[in-house]
Amino acid sequence: MTFTVVARCPKSGMLGIATATRSLAVGARVPHIAPRSGAAAIMAIADPRLGRTAMQLLALGYKAPGVVKALVDADPQHEYRQLAVIDADGYAAARTGAHNRAWAGHHIRDNLIALGNVLVGEHVLDAIEAGFAAAPDAPFEERLLQALEAGRDAGGQHGGQNSAALLVYRDRAYPWVDLRVDVHEEPVGELRRVFDAFASAIDYYWLRQSDPTVKPLHEVVPDQNF
């Protein structure tokens, strides 16, 4: 009951995932990223332990196809899962288990995977790809969100969505962007609202993690209303 975009920026090496689902708190289960190693989405009947395993394998140097194979080999319930992995070198692999409910499938492109299950049709994945490509010079995190919005606008999944998430890493062990909407009647729109409020503070929070002497946000970004 989920649609997702997993991507890598070939210029910066940034890794990101944007996802939405009918279930609650999708950000707690589907997206997994390890900076300089890779990104994985664990979907359908999502098991976050598989995401942690994927991160460990990527850190050991496994490439995306090897990670997907290892997850399938280790999981007796793999036909209920949907998996997508992009590694730090840009290799991508995905698998849609036979017990995923229709419409279910994935598209693998250069540095991009669009995938989903219980979708209104394959055209949702086409829309996700088009949304990501629509503004190639926009910030990476903006392109991910535009891809998710395009998937929603194309019909998304049967029954609508209740949660959404955006997770992006650069080269440090903490995220560049980590935003979640755990329950909302229109979570992708709410994620956009939260992102637009947060966007001007992204650089601030990135720096503040490593430099506690940074001034308070309201002094650095005076127009913030927080």
C-alpha cells in the first residue's frame, strides 16, 4: 500500500527516499540510508530489520544486486516484500514479491528506483519518474518531494494515503533532511507544508550538529516564525 522513490544524486553522492502509504508512520519502517554506502526501501509487509541488514551489507561493500539477493535468501517471507536498493556507486536493484497486491511493481532507471504496491496503476510510477525529472536543477530533496507529489497526483494507491516521509543524507552520519508525517488525511500535502517551513533552516541544522556555538535559529534566519 505504498509508493516510493529511491534516488542518488550522481553529482553530490547524496542519497534520498520519499515515500507515502495508507498505513501509519511509514517513515519508521520503509526508508533506510547509510551515508556513503547506500539507500534501501523495505515495503509491502515492511520489516525494518531487513533495512538494517541492508545497511550492514552495503557498509561491507555489497553492491545493490547482491544486497537484494541476500535479503531474499535470508527472508522466508520474501514474496510478501518489495525491496529497492541503490548503492553509493549508483548500482540499483529492486524486487517485487509475488504476493504483493496489484498493481505492484518497480521501475529501475539511472540512479533512480520508483516502486509501489496496491497502486491504481503502473502510470503512478511513470508519474514519479516524471516528477523527479521535472526540475533537474532543483535541490535534490525538492526533486524527491516533487516525485512523491506527482505519484499522489497520478492517483497514488487504492484507499489514499495516511503517512509520508522524506529522508536525505549527505556524507555525514546524520541526515540532511528527515521529515515525517505519521498520520494525516493528506500526508503528502502536509509533508510539503512542513518541508517548505523547514527548507530555509536546512543549512542551519546541518551546521549546528557539529558546531554548538552556532547562534539560535531566529537570529540566523530572522523570518522564521518559530
